[in-house]
Amino acid sequence: MSDRGEALAGRVFGSLLGAIDIQNIYLGDRLGLYAALAQDGPATSTDLAARTGIAERYAREWLEQQAVGSILDCDDPSAPEDERRYTLPPEHADVLLDPDSQSFLVPAARMMVAASQQLPALMEAYRSGGGVGWARYGPDMSEGQEAGNRPFYVGSMGAWITEGLPGVHARLGEPGAKVADIGCGGGWSSISIARAYPQAEVHGFDLDEPAIERARSNAEAAGVADRVTFHAVDPSEAGPSHRYDLVTAFECIHDMPHPVPVLATMRSMVEEDGAVMIMDEGVAESFTVPGDDLERLMYGFSTLVCLPDGMAHPDSVGTGTVMRPATLAGYAKEAGFSDIEILPIEAGFWRFYRLHP
């Protein structure tokens, strides 16, 4: 085998190990195994089975797999198998359990499992040119996306607006300020705006009714339900019932089968001296080969989730996850905006834009 072939074989083998880890992390999350270890301390397989209501034989195999993969610690590997005690290292809790940590990656595992379950439907979509709609992926997908984005919204929203839109930041601190959040999903972007700006009234719009119900519950739990209102409506039909100082769309434009009408609605909703801000994936500005890890990740989501979801609708533009700035600029111009501006916001996976009416 050539050196290049050997390198690919090694990469595929590493990916196989990663896929195994993802699926076992999913089991540990959904069965409450990590939570039981964190809350009640080290456990034998018998202890863990009793705490979580699973069979001891499965508990034992899962614990051994996690220890072999260095996700859990085992205090005495040479002890009899029913006496071995396993510990969740505190350093791993941020990644596996903390919903407010920006290192929390369990939601990505939920999303990948949800995508894998739709591979037969994806193969049919690839052959027919159709799609696989968002609802078909089930709660693991929608809740996974919501939980994955939450810590970034909660931890960074105020800083993003301050850095990118200092004039709007000042206005949102004044009584009577209004924000419209398009494609809000489970509501954490809207909630985070309300937390950052206690004087502002925030309206979130999304056509996913289960997500809107979760958003309302999330707002109640966060103590901002008096200032955040959610609407289960197609964002393109939201309409300017108010004029808003800021109109936002966080990580959703690339998913929309018809983004131009949504952008046109956003343009109609904003005050003359307000701002329209879009956050989407921070992919490369042009197609290059090979791509970096971010590009590989976003193409992975695109082939498995975002493009099939968009293609599930008639006459879809079929954007996919990898929406480059020039693509958004074309949509914005068609929607009546004069220009887009890339904002100076450091945001890891994402890029922020201001659309100028």
C-alpha cells in the first residue's frame, strides 16, 4: 500500500474509534450513567446498575469500555471485575455534564446519533433529490442543537453585541428597546439577549412548535418570561408588528429553504437606524482543498443534516451548512439590502454579519 493509502487507512481507523466513543457517550448521557457517577461518586458495575436501573452486565461492559478509552478512571484494574470501582474525573465533567460549559460536547453526540439513524432516508434523498425534514431527525437533533449552542449564547451574547454593534448595545440598555430574534429554536439566543439587556423586550420567532414550547419553558426557568415572547410562526411571515432596534438570526439562515423572503421580512422589521445581525458558520470564504477541521465539520453537518433538511421543501435553494459570505451577500441583495459587513467579533465557530438596508 502507498504512503497515502496507509495514511487514509490510519485516519479511517481513528474515525472508527471516534464513532465508537460517540455512541458510547450517547449511552452514558441518555441512560444517566455519567450523572450517576458525578452525583454519587465512584461505582462498581453493580453500584451503577442499581443507581441507574440498567442490567449489571451492560453496566460492566460500558464501564470497561470507558476506562479503556480513558474517559473514566479505574482505581484497580487488577481487582476482580465485580470489585473494580470507576470514577468520572472532575476534569471531564465540563465536557460530559455541564450544560453551561463551552466545552460541553455531549449535544454533538446526540446530533450525530440522530443523523446516523436517518442514513436509509438520506440514501433515498440522495438518489431522488428530495430531503429529510428536520422533524424526522427527532428530539435528539433539535434538543442537541439547542443544548450545544446554549453555553455560547449564555456566556457570550452581551460581548458579541458590544463588540460588533456598539451603537445598538447602547440603545438596548434604554427602556423601550425591542429585539426580534428570527429562527430562535429553543429560545436560548432570545433569553441571552434579555439577560444581557434587562431593559429590552425580546420577541423570538420559529416555525418549530415543540422548540417554541421548550423556549417558553426555558424563559420561565431563566426568569425572563415577562420580557421574552415566543411566536410559533414561519419567520418569513412574522411581519413588522413592531419596529425593532435589533433583528437577529443565529445559526439558521443556511438551514432555510427560502432565505430571501425571511431576510426581506427582517429588513421590514428593523427601525431605520436599527441593525440586522446574522450569525452563521465561520467557514472559509472560498472553497479550498484540503480544508481545515472546521470546514470538515461543517461539511459533515451539511451532508448529513442541513442540506437534506433544506432540500425537504419544494423549490429549496439548497444552501447547506457551508454558506460562504458571497452566498449570504447574494441572498441579502435579493432581499433588498445594499450590502453586508463582516463584524469584528471573535466567536470561534461562527462569523457575524451586519446587513445594511
